[in-house]
Amino acid sequence: FVEASPHPVLTGAVTQAAEGHGVAGVSAVGTLRRNEGGDARLLQSVAEVFVAGVDVDWSPWVAGGRLVELPTYAFQRSRHWLAAGRSVVDAAGLGQHPADHPLLGAAVRLAGGDDIVLTGRVSRSTHPWLEDHAVFGTVLLPGTAFVEMALRAADEVGCDVLEELTLERPLVLSGDVSVAVQVSVGAVDGAGRRPVAVHSRVQGADTGLDSGAEWVRHAVGTVVAGPAGAAEERLEGAWPPADGQRVEGAEAYEALASLGYGYGPAFRGLRALWRAGDEMFAEVRLASEPDAFGIHPALLDAALHPLPSDDMKVPFSWSGVRLHSVGASALRVRLTPLGGGAVRLVAFDGAGVPVVSVDELRLQPMSREQLGSAVAGDPLFEVRWVDVPVPAVSGVVPDGVVVEYVEPGGDVRSVVAGALESVQRFLAESADDEDARLAVITRGGITEQADPATAAVWGLLRSAQTEHPGRILAVDTAEGTDRETAVALAVASGEPQVSVVGGRLAVPRLAPVAADAVSEREWGPGGTVLVTGAGGALGG
């Protein structure tokens, strides 16, 4: 069935009638649609008829055209575009110094002191290799990445030893969430030490200085300049050690997986493993190029995989970390237990030259519950009202804007019904004018604690805005605010929901809830308790 009309009216009834009588294979197609009366719409309708199995004479549409040969193979429909990478911004043009580091983009020395801050942005989309590092199924920035960033910050201030770094909180990387990272180095003290700290904050598309997103500290420690001309340890003797007992690497990763470690190809760098007494010797290799890292986090992380453990443990405290050379893609690692759960790590290149050394590394257990509390990369969100620049307006309601007023208080059901009637009337009267807009003005303190009627009206308006985007504005004002000016500001801002109070223009934004803002309620056994559901009824 083909309905020849400016807008389909009967097609739905035809298909319903066919279904009601149990008739299969019935298709009903219109020709044109409201506001779609051109050739393109008609051609699409003809195509729908063709797909339904009707022979169509296409010659009028392809007059003057010619037949072309199609490829002789089936289309694979494979996408070959390169994935979009990080946008490159000239740090020097922003008054900063390029950090030349895969995780840190710029460095800036703070005015009036000797402090320096290195900044960057990390996500699973910009650094896809991070997806191969998971704990209990949750992708985390590896602890070795904090070490690498701290070493880069130390180098910026002329220090070559990461004297101490304690990891306080894991950094969860969730989906496409982008995380801003800051590595700060303080001024030198009397002993030549500088404090170092690593912070992160969820970085959304609308995140600004006043977005309310909280900075979370993940690591804290000190850096220092080591003694000049210190002798470097070299790897002497045969490799692998003559008395070493070979351990299969595949068995090691199976054991790690059973404990909850989720290592993908980028982090499965353990190539060979030997045990000689209490010491472990390993060969590790990167699956990709080392990029511009001092020591690639995946490579250093792989050097820790031989450490024996019967439960989930993660790096907690690093002491005396020195980077002797950069750009390594393969390491020969020696792990020596120190007692008390600590271990010493020294890694060499193929010629026995040291690459990185750690005087003392300590691990600590991690449970699923502890990991679940780390919300930095996968936070709860709440709506916060943030100030935006106030545009210059004439104070007159623009043409084509219909204004309705809703006063606070009153019966919620009646107030919402009145607002609904106003919205429906506007949409009906402006059906042929897509540029017409409705501005609903309230005075209910929507940014703080709105009265029930105003809150319900705003809920209605938000639903209507999703169905008719760009046509309905919700504007909340305070007593004494000029309403026409408020409407003009709302229209000029381009925002669907605004609050105009005291000359300030605020809009709602989603912002992550600070980790310390989510707390469990304490159980008060001395209070009143209501038990429900025990007998099938309230208090039963």
C-alpha cells in the first residue's frame, strides 16, 4: 500500500489492520512527510517500496547516468581510519615548558618560589596500553607510572634519586573518562630534599576551574640529588645464573590471574624466570616501543611479576629509586628479599649496564572493598550549579519568545497541570514555527532547596526539553529580579536551564562527588527501628 499524501496518515492503520487479521507481508509506505516535501524524501519512499519487494522503474531517476562495475569481492566493511589521539597544544604558547613525556605534557615553575608543577592528561583512549593493567577487573594506572612521573619531575629540578614514594590511593581509569594529573615538586629544604606529590582530578568536557571536581592525592614522597660520581652496580657473571632453577613464565601468569591480576599483552612482559636460593632472576621485554619514557611503566611493572605471593598485593612504598639510563625495551632483573616483606630490585640491559635500581620496595595487600572505594576515575556524580559568563543583553524579551510564569507554592498537582497546559498550548500553536521558544519563569530557589511545586515543574520542563530540544527554556529567578532581563540572558546564553540571581548567571553541570563526601551511616542501636517485609506487610 502506498499512501500518496503530503504526510502519512493511514499507513499505521493499514499495518495494524493487517496484523489484526493475521495477514503477513503487508507493507504500507507514505510518499512525503511534513516539512520533507522534496525529491530526497520521495526517493527514500520509493526505496522503501523497492525493499518491500516491488519492482521499481528507476530510469527517471538515473537519466543520463551509466552503469559501473562493482568490486568482485564482498565488502569487508572494515574501518581503516586511525583513532583520534590527544590534541597537541603548544605548551610554550601557554607560558609553560614542554615536558616531552607521554604522560605529562607541560611543566610550569610557580611564581614567587622554587615550586614546579608538571601537568598531563591520562585516559584509556589516549593511552590504550593502560587497558592491559587491571586488578579485580578494574583498570588502574600502574604504580610504576607514578614512579616514572615522579622521576620525570625530579629530573626537572635537577634531582636524580626518588628517595621515597608512598602510594596512598589507586587511580581508577574508567571507560572514556579523562583524568587530569599534576605532579608537584616543592622547594628544597635544609637537607637538600624536595617534597613530591601526584594528584588527579576527573576532567570532563565542561570541567573548569570552578567545576567543583575534587583533586585526589595518590602518591607523596621526596626527591634528592644523589652524590656525584657514585659507583654503579653492574651485572657480573653468567646469565642466566648457573645455579638458577628455571620457572615457566606461563605458569606465573596463570597464578597471577587466579589472584585477580588482569595483565593484557602490553603488560605480559615476563619472558624467562629463574630462582636461585632466595633471589629471583628474570628477563622482561616490552611488547612495543619504549616511547619517550625514562623507564616504561609496563616494563618496570613486568619486572615485579616474579615476586611470589599467595594473595593480591600491589606496590606501596618505593625507596631509593634511581634511573641510570633511559629508553630500555628489555631488562635483566635481579630481585633480592630484604626481610619484613621488602625486596631490592636492580635491572640491567643486555650488556650488564644498570638501567633502574630500587633500594627497597614494599607491597601491601589490596581487597575488592578497598578498590571499590577508589572513585577517582569512576565517581558518583551530582548536579551542581556553576556560574557562567553573563552575556550583554538589551533587557528586552527577544522576538519569537513566549513567556509563562509559575509562582512558588500552591498545590503541586494543580501547579504542574497548569504548566503542562501551557507547554502543550505553546507546542500546538507554534507547530509551524520551529524558531519559536517558550520561556517558563519560576521563583522557587531551584539552585538550593526548591519548593515542591517548583521542583515538580522543572522536572516536567526537563522531560519536555528532551522531546523538543531548543524550544523550551527553564529560568529560575529571585524576588526583585527583572524577569524580561532574565529571559534575555537565558536566550543569549544558549543554555536550556538557567538561574538568574543577583546579576549572576548559573547553569547545571554534572560534577563528581568527592571521595570523602560519601560516607557510611553509623548504626544507632538505641534509636527506633522499623522492620518491613518480615510478615508481608509494613512492620509485619
